[in-house]
Amino acid sequence: MPLLDIILMMAAGISFIPIVTGYCAASRGRSFWVWFALGWLLPIVSFLLLFALIARDELDPGRQLLREARQILKESEKKSINS
């Protein structure tokens, strides 16, 4: 019985990085399942790669302007539908 507990604890610990990687990717508009699979295959590498992609998106002024423009368009569509 203790061996089964150890195996389950290791599986839970190992699955933490793929779940976090998949969640972060999904929250940024990327595929959860692709990043989840990458998290299982290359746990540390996939997490660092996703971190670099998110940092690039956040630090690029052009992407920030694009995100703001999309938000403005979304809000104006809501107002025009409600009117």
C-alpha cells in the first residue's frame, strides 16, 4: 500500500507543471492540450518557453496596442448590440 501512495504522490507532483503550463497557455489564447502535452514531454523546457512567449507579448508595444484595440472594438460591439 505505501508503494501505491508514493506512486500517486509522484504522479500528482509531476502533473503540476503540465497543468499550470496548459492553464497559462489557455489564458493567453493558446491551446491547452498542446501545451499540456508539451508539459508532460518537456516539463521545464515547456514552462520556460511559455514564459518567454508571454513575456514577449507583454513587452512588445505593438502587441499591447493590438490588444487594446481589440478590447475597444469588443466594447463598442457590445454597446451597438445593446442600443
